[in-house]
Amino acid sequence: MSALPASGREWHLVARPHGWPKPEDFALREAPVTEPGEGRILVRNLHFSVDPYMRGRMNDVKSYVPPFQLDRPMDGGAVGEVIASRAEGFAVGDHVLHGLGWREYAELDPKHATKVDGSIAPLSAYLGVLGMTGLTAYAGLFETASFKEGDAVFVSGAAGAVGSQVGQLAKLRGASRVIGSAGSDEKVKLLVEEYGFDAAFNYKNGPVAEQLKAAAPDGIDVYFDNVGGEHLEAAIARLNVHGRVTICGMIAGYNDTEPTPGPRNMAMVIGKRLRLQGMLVSDHAKLQPQFVKDVAGWLASGELKYKETVVEGMENGVEAFLGMLRGENTGKMIVSLTR
């Protein structure tokens, strides 16, 4: 094995944010890099992911994912190169997807790593379109929302990593109409002109309910919710009988210090016989092989498009995360450590 670096940097959470996280809630610290233990691998991370769900992990509350620990490295999706291996089946030079992001070097049990092929798609794509966010879109639309050909679909947060894929998958599978909401006129243009949405609107330009009604005069059958709040209330009003809602995220309320008001029109759920269902991508691992096969094919044919917002440099990891919460990304927000 070649000589390993003496140390690498990692981001630690040092204070629990109250409301919007602040840069001083985090610290970039040096940690020693050591040879991997028996049966383990050492990975030099090339890219790591920052995602909305990470905000919830900064609170010390019981949830579906354990909270980040103070004064410990944070974690999340990452893809990197094996630089030392004491594990059978993993060689120096292999590229792997794993869960120890937010750091330059990760030592781990390879049962928590998946080999990835950079010839099928860029390595960063395994954190987005071919990774967790992509599977979230695929499973949330086809399984949770029981999408069927001819459905009219509304997606909030539609220019983000999940939402942009949901809309395109719906079109590829025969949706009658796909509508998206986003937070800027530039993103709205992208949805219609590049991703093939039938209609899109900037939710900052007026009440969501009015804009959705104009975009969906015949109602909607599926709502894929990444936002919550006003968007969910508007969608309930426009859903047709037996409509389905996949509740994937509620980013509108993630930094609120008071409870977010619920939709005021929940009584409509009864008369319309609506189904509102939350989803976690971890419940849908069995779809992974079919998902990769389908999506790799659509990527190769050019039918599925994706964008990444890449922030260069380990030292900019927290700023990338905060920017993602502010909606500054188009598509997947990636922190790249390749320079």
C-alpha cells in the first residue's frame, strides 16, 4: 500500500441549530487517517451529498434516522475511491458509494459500501439521479403514489433533485399532464423547456392555490409533496376523487421554531377519498435493481435529464448545505473534493 496521508478534514456539528442553522453551529476539524482494520476499507471521498433530511438530524429528537452527535463527524451519502483495502473483493482503485460523507477519508466495513461504475454515469450521479434521490423519486411515484398512465401529476420543489426526476418519470410513463412549482422564474423555465413539464409556476409570484388551479384546470390525480405547508393545502383542493399524495418532504417547515399550521381543508380528504402517505426511501430497497436498469437506460437514451449544483472544496461543505436549504441549487447539491 502507498503511504497514507497523516490526516484529513471532517465536518462536526458543534451546536444544535435553533431555527435556521448558522455557520457557527459547525466546525471543520482535522482527524488522523489510519490503515483500515481487518476486513475493512479506506476510502478517499471524491463527492458527498447534502440533503434536506439532514436538517432534521441536527435536532436531538427521536426520528427515523438517529440524530447527529455533537462534536462528532456528520455523515451522509458519499462516493469515493478505495485507497487501502483489507477486505476481500475490494481493491485499491475501486469506486464505492457509502454513507460516511462530510469527511475527506472514510474507514468502513465494506458491507456498507456498494461498488459503482464510472463508465455508466459520472460518479457524482450515484448520489443523485442514480442514487438515493433518484430511487426516492422512482419509488415515491410508482409505488407509494400508485401512478398509472393518464394521471395528472403535480410536483412541488420540482427543480430539486427528487422533484425534477419525478416529473420526468411521470412523463416517460404516460402522464396526461405534469405540473411543477419552483422558487424562481429561471427554474420554471428549466422545468418546461428542458425537463418537459406541461406547466410550471413560481410559488413566490402569487398564492399557490390560484396558480395551481390555473395550471391544472381539470384537477390532479397525484401530488408528490416535497414542501408541505401552503402547497399541500392547494393540492388537496385540486385533487380529483381517489387522488393520491406521496409525502416525501416538508422543507417549508424544517427551520420553523413553531409548529407549522396544517392544511385547513383536510375535510376534503373524506369526500374525495384521498390517500395521503408518507414515504422513506429505505423501505424500497427491493426496487433498486429495476430502478438502476430503468434509469440507466433513460439516461443513455437521453430521455431523462438531470442537473447538479456542484460546490468545490471541503471547506465549503456547510455553505453548500445552507444554500440547498435556501433553494440555491438546481438539481442535486453535491460537494466535490476532487480539486
